Amino acid sequence: MGLSVQVFADSSLESWIATERKVSLDKILKNISPPGTARGTVVASPSKDNPNYYFHWVRDSSLTMDQIVWLYDHAQGSDRSFYLGLIEDYVSLSVQEQSEPSQEGIGEPRYNGDGSVDTIPWSRPQFDGPALRALTLLHFLKSFGGAYPPAEEVIRKDLSFVLSHWRLPCFDLWEELRGLHFYTQSVQLAALEAGVRYFQTVGDNEFSLTLNQSAIDEAIELEKYWVQGSRYLGASRDLQLPDGSHYKASNLDTAVVLGHLHASRSMNEDHLIATTFAIERTFANFYSLNQALVMPAIGRFTDDVYYGGNPWFMTTAALAEVFYRLAYELKQGAALEVTSLNLEFLTLVSASPLKQGVVITSSDPLHAELVNALVERGDEELSVIKKFAGPQGELSEQFDRNSGVLLSAPDLTWSYASFLSATNYRALALSGSK
Ligand code: NOJ
Ligand code: NOJ
């Protein structure tokens, strides 16, 4: 097991995190079943205009409800019942939405506040949503501990959809490009794998085996995003772009980091570390606001033009979460191998010299040093959010790349959910136990 590491956390950051967690939960609760919507609805933001985010996106709502599941899992008594009520509403709404006739069936990206299918021309289909919803509900069933047939039915339909669609092109999570995407395939694979375990436990071996076959196949597909020589995982393949388009030619996108996080993949993986580091350096030099910061504000990708192309709170929180999760895995005792792909990053993080090929085990003093340094790095990254959050802790979708002012959708539910997620892992990294 890892050494017990004393991490000297910045106390002002510490108290801000506690306050911001309360703000985040409060704002999330306001965006769940707001007045006039069907129970279980999670609006992406209260904003109805410029942009109109008053929809229940399958992706955003699953990621948000995953945080409610986490809270449920860690709560007792009336708090636990309260969170259970929210999850039950979400399950009931999901049952209804899955059965509504629509152009793309379960591949519809979003629903209206009343639970009906959104029919506005939009980037559809999107195939990450069903996988994310299945993952959230599988997390819930694990914590619930008993049978909950409606949730199981939603999961079964979602996973069946994943089985029949994972090879097919769709729009990416940013709703911009049609093709195959690391993010989408990564969360699909995670959902299939979690489904394999769940359906085996409940005795449906046939379904479990079917899921397993696709999981094996999709794992092979996921390897294809690593382009030799590029030193990072590409975001998409087989894009259907207009002839001559150079949009996102670098294929470097924080979506890959999100794809790792939302699939609960190990962070102790040199392809991910190399990709995270490529993103960190790229954005550090990209936004003028980063010149004055220790760690950079992070956006989606450098060709982004949406609202002018800015850092987002959710992608900034994602970088912090990678550092906290890696620290947590090390603290749990994982050894870390220095490879040609993570050497540059680890050299920057560690005060001691490192050599390629060395395996840093938990008995090595360097191991404890790395845990500390990773948490500090995560804290510097969260400090970016602290600096640019609104006066009452408000998090919008984006903040201006030059001035830092809040931009695009206000009170974006996903921004708050991503903050909760990052700080959950911070707490784990500091305590070392689950
Ligand atoms: C709205 C999408 O949600 C956003 O991600 C995208 O960048 C813009 N439309 C432009 O396509
Ligand atoms: C735009 C983002 O690109 C997309 O991922 C998200 O689902 C919507 N906004 C709603 O938050």
C-alpha cells in the first residue's frame, strides 16, 4: 500500500472548494425539474435565449445525475431518500423518453422540458447519450443494492442500442462533426463492460456474453485513435468534412480527456498522460489570459469558434480531475512506469530527475512526492475556476479568452457537475480511501 502522504493544501482554496460545492449542488438542484417541466428533467442551463439551453440533453443530464448518484451513495437517512427521489424521477422520465417515436430513436440528443422529443433541426444522431445514461444507472444500481426493474429496463434498452450502433458514425459530443469519436466510443465501451458485469451478476448470462463480444471488438477500435508519431490520442476518425476543410486538422481535443474520465478509465496510462499534457501546453500558449496563470484555462480545441472560442469551466475542471485521479490511483498503491510518452510530463511534475524505463513503486519516496505534486497541480488548475467564477460562485459554460468574463449559457448544469466530480476525487486523493 502507498505511504501515508501529508499534503499541505492551500487553506483558502480549501474553504472556497467547500463553498463552491454548496453553490454547485444548489444550482444543480435548481436545474432539476424546474417549475413547468416534467419531473426528472435536467435542463442544461436556465437560459432560454442566446443560447437556448432549456432542454434535457441526454449527455448533460446523465453526467449530472451521475453526481446525484455519487451523493446518494455517500449519504444517509433523509439525504439519501432525497437523492433517491431525484433518481427515481430521472428513471421514470427516461423510461418515457426511450419509448417516444422519433427520427433517431434512442440516438436523439435532447428532449424538451415537458419530456417530448425536440424536433428542431439539430446535430443528430448522437450515440454517446445512451451509453452515459446506462453508466449512470449502473452506478445507481450498484449503490442501491437490490432490484430496481425500471432502471434495469432503461439500461437494457440503452445497451441494446449501443450494441447495434457503436460502429456507426454520429455527431460528436460537441454536436459539430459527423464521424467516429474517441469520446463516444470510449463511453460506449465502458457501458458495455459495466453491463457485462451487471447482467452476469443478475444471471442474464446470454445478454452479458453478447455485450462482452462487442466490448472486445470496440476495445480494438479504440486503439485506432492513437496515431503513431503524433504523441496524442486523436479525437475523431473518418470525419465527414466538406472537401478541403482543415477544421480541427490537429485532431487534438479535450473530448479525449473527458472520454477517459466519463468512462472511469485508469489515468495511469501514458497515452492519456501524453494527451493531457499536449492539451495543457497547447492552451497555455493559446489564450492571452493564460499568460498570467500558473496553470492554464482549458477549452475544447483550438479551432473552436463557438462564442468566439474560449476556455470552458468543464474542460478546465477535467484537467484538474485527471491530476487528482492519478494521485488517487498512486495513493491506492499503483506503480507508475516512466515511458517515452509520459517522461516529459513527469519530469515537469517531479522535483527529482527521472529515467525512462524506471518503475516507481509505492515504497519509493518519489512515489509520495508525485502524489503531492499531482494534487498541487490539480489545485492550481482549480484555482483557475476560483478566479473566474462569478461573485456568487456562478459558473457559466465559458469565460472570455482575454478578459475572463462569463460567457455563453449561465449556470450551466454540467459546469457544476464537473466541479463536483473533480473535487470528489480531490477528497479521495487527500484521504486515500474510498
Ligand atoms: C451548439 C453546440 O451545442 C455547440 O457545441 C456547437 O459548437 C455550436 N452549436 C456550433 O455548432
Ligand atoms: C454544447 C456542448 O457542446 C454540448 O456538449 C452540450 O451537450 C450542450 N452545449 C448543452 O450543454
